[in-house]
Amino acid sequence: MHIPLSSPDISDAERKAVLQVLNTQHLALGPRLDEFERRMASYHERRFGVAVNSGTSALHLAMLAMDLSPGDEVITTPFSFVASTNCILYVDAMPRFVDVDPDTWNLDPEQLPGVVSDRTRGILPVHVFGLPCDLKAITAFARERGFWIVEDACEAIGAYDREGLVGRAADATVLAFYPNKQMTTGEGGMLLTDDGRIDSLCRSLRNQGRGESGAWLSHERLGYNYRMSDLAAALGIAQLGRIDELLGKRARVAQWYDDRLGGNPHMVSQAIPVGLRKSWFVYVIRLADDFSRQDRDEILEVLHRQGIGSSNYFSPIHLQPYIAERFGFARGDFPVCEAIADRTIALPFFGNMTEAQVERVSGCLVGALQATERDARPLHAVRARRSPPESRLSGGA
Ligand SMILES: *Cc1c(COP(=O)(O)O)cnc(C)c1O
């Protein structure tokens, strides 16, 4: 029996909401779009929300709104989904990567000073796998130097850091609603901001550069068609109405995994610093250092053969062929990111997973580890580091 890597959680509320739109004249640019934007902005206590057709589109709009010139530099993390770097390339700017923290797997703020140049304009941090990065330290660093922050919260809706809900503070925050995310609109994304200029510019850019009047054949700037349909927006409203339930179910599944894998000496999970609430996007384990990338790939093979959806989230962005070639990156450039990326396994994870499925996946994983262990060197027990020192994240001592 196949267990997928991810699966959306759709109830009758979503079916009803989408059908209702189908029975109206407004399949696009209608009332559901406005309502979804208002609700999403208000959930995050932001002034504006601009809904678009993907998280990547929202990232592109955010970069356009930052008014970059060719050759300007944006600091970001190499351990993410590739869209968080691609958006920088879309506007002819240069990504400057900072290695990640070995425990939280998020951009390490202490390394920021090392990559600043006179071309640095902003920072694009990512809350990887739904764990808030240290936005407080990153913001303090950025404010001192006049850099903007565009926050990729595509994996982190509903997460909390020590200051509150993620997505309430950056110059622009980007969310995504692909079916594997915590909530979905099929395809979709949103840009949140408190800045009226960014809001109206992005609203125009997503709609073929049309002006505020909405005159259909009047285009004030080079725009795009990045619009979200009202069908998608209705789905989003229904999902947002269930957000606590959706997140709660995912947290419960994560707990089932933790109960079974938490004490295993051959793996660690992303450390959740005290005072933070992770929003569970995926369940990823990192094999201990004595496993090689080849061992990990073999384990993925074994899982696939047993019908268990699993993946190597994430492959380092700086080593993607077109980026490595263009900027001359090589293995060893961001060693912490690479050590993590070589050893991670994303296991099947979705809110409707049963405890029996978690049991089966965990059993298969442990079995696959033992098989590797028999073939390879004896393994040394590695202590799980579940909580890094407080200072790491608060930017103190
Ligand atoms: C999902 C995701 C995006 C956006 O993805 P789309 O498929 O374009 O909606 C961007 N950044 C990260 C880190 C993501 O996980």
C-alpha cells in the first residue's frame, strides 16, 4: 500500500465554497479574491494582502517592488526551495548565500557581516520547514544598514517566534498555497505588507500592469498575469477557516513520529529553540554524520520500493547546475548546508495520516537504517541535539 509524501486536507466546506463560485458570474477578480486577501491580511495583522497564482509569483513581485538594479545583491540561504533564490535572479540581482545554523537549519545571522558589500540591498530569509528563523537578529542587522527584508514564509503559515505570529513584520512576507503546504488553494500565493506603495504596485504588476482605475486596456507598466482565480480564493477562505484544525492535525502526526523516532541514535531532527512554535510543513529527519549521501540515497530507494513517499529535502541551491555554473560555486562552499542536505529524508506527512501509517513508515525507515548499517561501517551513537543554546538564536553572547 502506497503512502504519499503529502496530501491536501479537503473537507465539504471547501467543496461547497468552490461550487458556490461556479454558480456565479465571478470566476475571476470577484468578491472571493477580495475576501481572501482581507482575511489573510487580518489573520497576520497586516494592512494588505495581494493574492497571486503561486508563491513563486509572490516572491517575484516582492523582488520587483524592492526596485533592484542589475548587480545589486540580496542575502539569502542556500538551504531552501529553489524559488527563494530564483526570484532574485528574475530581477537580475545577485544572491549572496549565508550558511545555515547546524541545529535549526535556518540562515545563521552571525554570518551576515561576512557577506555584506556596497551592493547589498536586502535580505531574503526563509523559515525552513516551518521553523521560524531568527528574524529579530536579522531585522536588527538589516535596520542598522538600511536593508529591506522580504520574508519567505511559504513553509511557515501559523508558526510563532518569540515575538508572535510569523509574517507580521517584514517589509513584505510571502506565503504559498501549493497542495503540499499547510493550507492550499491548488496553486497560489500571497504577498503581505503594511506599505501602501508595495501593495498598489504589486496589485498592478499581477494584473498586466493595469492602474487603480482597473481600465482593462490601459497598462501603466510592464505587468504580468499572476492573478489568483475566485475558485482558488474560495478554496483558500475555506482552508483558512480551518487553519487551527489543519495545523493541529499536522502537529499530532509530527508527535506520533517523534514518539517513534525521537530517541533513535542514528538521526536528529530540526532543533526547535525554546519559545518557538514550528508550523509543521514536512517531517524531515537528518541522518547522523556517519551516514554518507550515498547511504541516504539508498535508504530513499528502499523506502520507495516499499511504497513510501519520501524525498531529499533540500538539495543545496548553490549546487543546482545553472547556479553553480553561473556563480562558480562548488561543493564545500557552504559546508553546514551541504552536510544537512546530504543526509535529510522527508517522510510522508499530512494531516490525515493515521497513526498506523506513521507506525509503518517509522518501521520501514528503521529497517532501512539497519540494512545500511549491516553493509557499512559500524555506527557510532550520535546524541540528538534537540535544543541549541539560547544565545544562538537571540543573537546574544
Ligand atoms: C513552496 C515554496 C515556495 C513557493 O512555491 P510555489 O510552488 O511557487 O507556490 C517558495 N519558497 C519556499 C521555501 C517554498 O517552500
